[in-house]
Amino acid sequence: MATLQYKIDFTSFWHTGSGLSSGTDSDLVVIKEKNGLPFIPGKTLKGLLREAAEIIHSYNSDIVTKEFIKTVFGERSEEGVSANPDKAVCFFTDAYFSEDIKQYLNNNEEQKTMLYKNIASTKINSAGQAVDHSLRQMQVSIPLELYAEVIDLPNEYKSQLENCFAWVKKMGLNRTRGLGRCKIETYKIG
């Protein structure tokens, strides 16, 4: 068993939501850890990588095997929900800034505000005009790098997981509208 550390390198604005709003400022805000820094929950990462594994498996079961999916992500029930989460061997951590960047930002509160931007969108009717009361603002994070781990990864599954990393090109909200472009790659294996 190994711990695989990986890096998520965002190349565009991205939004992993908290489900909360900030009143009149933003209808949707980015999920943040206790010190106000953006992060990606491990559950979200595990879901994206599982989806990638299942898609790759449907095209070529030699590149990603059913046994890999079952071992690393756990089994699914008929309804698509994990039948027994304890069956998954691996644990997916949340993705955070590197420790040195986290420390720098926590010591420079004014710099944290530069991590976010609000973008607006509105619904357009068939005449090409904005629909009344349809303006929405969403908080997004700037392009940056986050780091996470997959703990207790069986050594024989490293290359299959890296194939899943390569499949994930976008994550978060509004992926089809240009947000969340990213590259995931192995950082270190311990």
C-alpha cells in the first residue's frame, strides 16, 4: 500500500460550491476551510475520479479494470450509491494549498481577498434581451494549485489511477461554460 500525493493545477477560474450565498454580493460562494482558503472536498475528488474510471473502463477494460474500481472506490448498489463504503480500500483527502502557501496567506489576510472574484450571468430571452430578475453572481477562485492524497492505494493500481487523473480535465460548477479547467498529476508517492 502506498500514499499517492497529487497536484490539481487549475488553469481557469473555478467554483466548488458550499451551497451558500453571501447575500447581495454572490448567489453562490466557494467552499472554504476554517481560515477562509478554498479547498476541494475529498468526496468530490473521489466522485470525479470514479466517474473517470467507469468511463475509461467502458471503453477499454484493460486500461482500467473492474477490480480497480471496486477496490479503490468501493462497490455501488443498484441505485448507484455505495453499497458499503467500508469496502473501498483507499481514502481520498481534501485538496488544499501547500503548507508554505497556506502559512503565507494566513499571515497576510489582505492577500486572501485576491483569491476570489465574482462573475455575473443573466438569462437572455429569444429577443436577445436580459430577462428581468435573472442576474446571478457567483464567486469563483482564481487559477491556482491544490494538493491532495490517496491513502492506502495498492501499488498495482497506481498506473490505473493516473489514467483517471488524465481523464479529468475540468471540475466544479459550470464546467461546460469554461470554468474549472485543470490538470491532475502525481506529485509524490510515499
